[in-house]
Amino acid sequence: MPPPGHPDHPQGVEVQPFANQNGGVDDTLGPPKVYMYGPAASPLGRSYAVDCSHWSELGSSQQADLVDEVLEVLRRNGFVVLEGMVPADEQLAMEEAAKQHFEKLPEGQIVPSAPGYFTSPLRAERSQVHVPYEDPWSKDWLVSNDLVLQVTARYVINNMACGRSEEEQQSAWCQWVMEGSSVEWFHSIPPQAGPLATDPPHGCTTVGAPEQLGPWLGRVMITKTPPQSPLMTRHRDIILPGPFAQLTIGVPLTPLDANNGPLALRPGSHVMRSPGFEVVTNIPHGAIMLYDSFVDHRAVEHRGEKDRYVLYYEFETRGIFTGYVDGHFGQEALQSEPLLINLIGQTWPPTLAVMAHLSPVGPIGDFNPYTE
């Protein structure tokens, strides 16, 4: 039951985010694992990463080449790790800020030290909270990261959910699969005018405007994973309208290793293909991860002794059913969302929607995860 003060309490409207439900595929044994870093790292695992440490030193044409390289890995696999993308020391310092923010927020309660914020339960004993609009969460290298914005603008091109019913989206999704699950297909499906575009159903994303193409920034959240948290079941964060509609950026605040609950993702599953293994993204500080919210993934067990924190933020199109509603994390969180969104407009005048419209998407190519 949503906590008192939540938009879905006490009316009893049982809309919950997919992330709050421990549904999915129960395959505890799981497929073989490929590790990106650490003593078990392999060349195959490393192929899902791109070195971005020299981004700020590159000229415009070289930066464009690096964006293309990142996009190629992301489109092919549904996720990519950007190495050396953010200042590792500031990333680590954010962990303490995350701890302090959570300590003010007993689950499902409003307290005087942090009025209007809620924590929300996630799968497998994790929990989540929205960040306030303040330092360090408003730093310019975070949500307004230039490389991430350029990649997002060219990747998130699926506006099919805007204005369409669930049945219409299902039909279109089936057509996409039957026609080969290509990236280019979604460019031919613009938003659909009508009441569902103007007023998206309860639990659907309300970002942007019905007459515009996305993507837009959604929520900025911290996830806490306590020690001994179990393995998640495999799942996708969204179902309809399929891939290329929501891109999640993960910024580890606690140093990750193979045993403290990092994400494991199935490459190619965002386009309904899979090589039969999962990639454990135990990425180092200084690196961040981008992944399609439609990719098949789960968090592995946390066998450590301390809470683990990760910052997530999402770029998305309008009308996607996520289960999140306005005020889901409290009224203070609701007020911070537009302020964080405004950071992008201040630091990156070419809007994501304009960039998405002007930047053609190249072909995904033949899928072969073994030869990246």
C-alpha cells in the first residue's frame, strides 16, 4: 500500500512502478556470466565499454566520432559503459550525500528534517528516493553531461506510446518484431494526436508536450541496496512501447565489485535477441553506464557488509507506462524535478527533441555479441 500522503493513498488506486514488483523470470541458476572488470574480467566483457576519458580535450569532429562509437555499442547491445566520463573523486563524495539523504527518510513517512520526501520499495529488498535540487545533485557533469545528451538525443527515438492505447502499442510492437526488430522502424511512428497524448493515463510518463518529439529528462533517483540483498529476478523496466523509448543512466556512488549487487544485463535483448549469457557491470569509479530500459537485466546478490548506493536518471518519451505518478516520491521531490530538467536547457541550448529530429539513426548491423 502506498504510504500516507502518496498520490495513490488512500483512494486505493493500485498503480505501482514495475520496479516495485518482484515479477520477471525466476531463473535462480541463471545463464553464464561475463565480467567486465576485476579478476574475472574477459576481453568479451571489456568490449561493452568505451574509453571517454579524453572527451573534453577533443575537437568537435573527434567528439562526433566518439559519440558514434558509443552509439554503435549501445544500439547493438542495449547498454554501454563510458569509462573516465565523470570525476571519480566527486562521484565517491556523492556516496556520503546519498547516505545522509536516506537517513532523513524513514520508509513511507514524512519527517520534519526532510518534509515531503518518500522512499519507495524496489525489488529484492532495495529502496529508492528522488534527489533534491541542490549540490551535489545539480552539478553540471551529471544530468547535463554533454556526451550523454548527444547520445540520448540520437538513441531515444521511440515516441510510439504518445497518444496510443495499450492495444495499439501492442499491435505496433508485434509488427516491429515481425519486420525484423530494426532501429530505423521507430522513426516511422510519430506521436498520435488525441486525448491520450494530451492527458496520458495514470501511471504513464507526462514529460514534454503532446505535439513534440522526445526525449526529455524524467526522474533522478538514488537506489540503496542493503547488505545480503538477494538476487533479482530478470525483468525489463518498461514493456511498451519497446526499446529506444527510455534510456537509464547509472552512476555508481559506492565502488562496485562483482559481489555487492551490480547489474547483469543480457546483450541484444532490447531487440529480442540474446547470446545466452549476461554481462556483470561491476564498473569502476569514473565510469557510468547507459542502458535501454527495455533490456533484460537484474541486479545480482549483494554479499557485502555495507549499503551500496547508485544514482539513476532517465531520459524518456511521453506516454510510457512506468507506474510512477506525480508526487510518487513526495511533494518536495515533485518540485525538484522541473528544476533539474531546467539544468539541461541552461547548459545545452540545442534541445534533445531538436537533436533527435535532426540526427538520423544508423543501422544496427548484424548482431554478433561475440565479435564486438
